[in-house]
Amino acid sequence: MGLGRAPPAAGSERECTMNVILNTDEAHAVLSLVSAQVLDHVDLSDAGRKAIRDWRRAHDIGRAGLEDFTESLNVAIGNYIDERTTRMMRVRGALKVKGI
């Protein structure tokens, strides 16, 4: 998984950001795990099981559906992190806290 930490901001050892970016193999692992859990533990009709298996097959490694899914998943993860992150910004010399 692509995890990275930016270097601390000038004059601060505490400020840093984190980026989470999944590649297609990692996104495929996530969708395989989640869909397997649903298939194994949720009471679904045969049509529901088939729909999940068809969706999973359409998002298999090497298919365009996986590329689109990976991009959407990365956007969703980034938005989730951003929505729950407290941000500190300097505004005209003062420290402003924005977040949660």
C-alpha cells in the first residue's frame, strides 16, 4: 500500500500529512475480501450471489473495471481521511484549527 508522510512543515516537528493510495492489486484484494465476506456470511438469493460474482468478475485483474474501481476507492479513502482530520493552518501569524 502506498503510504507516505510528508516532511514536517518548516519550524514544526509535529505537522505532517499522510497519503493512502492503493494500487490495482491492493484494490483487488480489498474487493475480493469484502465480496467473499458478503457471499459467506449474508443470506442472499441465488440472483444476488450471481450479481456479486458477476460484479467481482468484471473487476478482475487486467480488466478496465478494476482500474475505475481503484480510482474510485482511492478517492473515497482520501475523502474519508480528509473529513476526519484536524487541520492546523497559519492565518496572519495566528494558528487556526479546522476539523472534526
